[in-house]
Amino acid sequence: MSQMPSSYENSDVQLYQEPDRTSVMAILSMIFGIGGCCFGLTSILAIPLAIFGIIGIKRSNGRTGGMGFAIAGLIVGLLTLALWIGLFFGIGGAMRVGIAQFGSTTENIFADVQGGDYDSVRAAMIPLGSDTTDAELAAFYAAYKADLGEYVGLPSGIGELFTGYGAVGQQIQQYNGRPGYVPMPVRFDSGWVLVIYVMDVNNSQGSQSGSIPPPKLLMLIGSDGTEYTIPPDAGDFASANRPEAELSTDSLPGDSGEEQTPDDENADDSGEEDPEGP
């Protein structure tokens, strides 16, 4: 009796093999990719996890599944990463434009203050600032130089811009929401210092020509909250650069702090003391 040949011999048909497990990297890549919508850094992790997941699945010869998760994680990760990069450079670019506009005026004012060109300082500001006297501007420079050092410059790039705002963020909080207040991080010898460019919101100067209005007040805020202002005492607290005319007479140099009696005044006028009574 002849044996019938099996119809399955030398067949190219391969039976479907169910994967033993799903790739953990593929699952994590999808989770991190979706999480990148809220937390941008997770998008960076999603991309390499998806790539390694795809490679591992292909090398497993069907024993590992999750290719759909890996591809979805890769696509979502790339999209969310591109979104965050666009937002970063978009916001950073807008901040740089603002710093360039307000910062150029601020930089010129500090350069003129440190160079002693007080007329140029007044010309760059509107009342109150333009009414500041030479003595008050000299006191402003002497006060901030003693505590903060010399003015160095504005942030030079987006990275420095975000670093500067991070350094002065605590000082900015108490000035948030005030009309006309423009906070900027500026480098001094001592490090990042908060400078507030204060505009007169009711002043139309500059808006008609398309340029920014000149400041009426310029404030430096030290790390301890000390204010240095043009003009003096125009901020929230008494400025560190109060002119000598506003100091108490008890604190003037050479003052003994003792009150003169009428007899002492008469003695000063006549050059002799009154004789003592019996």
C-alpha cells in the first residue's frame, strides 16, 4: 500500500506565533510621548525609547510585540518635542525683542550715569526722571556701585535671558501686575540684578512714532530687596541713594548730636559765655 505524501511537506506556509510579551520600551515611549504634551522633557526620552523598542521587536523574531506602541511613541514624541522647541524659541525670541527695545535705553542711561553725562540721562527720561539733579544722579551711581558693582551688560542670548530671569524671579514677584513696570535681568559685577523700567502709561510719547515710551523711573533691586532709583525715593521703599539734603541733621558729619541751649547760642554770637549768677 502506497503512502500518500503529506500536503504540508515542503510548504512555505508559516503558522502565526503569538508574541510572548510586549516590549516595555515601546510602552514607555508612548507614555513619555503623550506626557510630553505637558512636560516637554519627557518627549526627549520617548524618542530613543521608541527607537530601541522597534529594534528589539524586530530582533525578537516575533517573540516580542508592541510595534504599534513604539511607532506611536516615536511620532508623538517627535511632534511634542517640535512643539516645545517652537514655543521655547518663539517666547524667547519675543523676550529678546522686548529686552532689545527697553534694554537699549536702559543701557544708555547706565553708561551715561557711569560716564558722568547727566544731561543725557535726563534727556532720555520724562518727569519724574528728567527732574533728577546732578547730585541725585551722582548719589544713585555711588550707592549701587558700592553694593552691586559696575554695570556690565544685558543678556547676550536666549540661554542667558532665561538664566537671568531665573536669578531675579523672586524679586520680580512683588512688582508683578503693576501698570508700566517692565522687569529685566541685567548683569552687574556682583551678578544678575533686577532692573525695572517704569513707563507712564498715560504718556503717548513714543507710541505715535512706534517706539517705546521713555522711562519716568528706573529702579535697581538688589538681592536683599534694596532699591536704587532715579529719581530718589520714587519706589516702594526709601531708596539707598537718598540725597544728603533729605538726611536728618543729627546724622550730618561733624554734628555732635547735642542740642544747643539759648546760653550756648548767645555765647557763640558774642564769643563769650554769659557770667554765672551768684
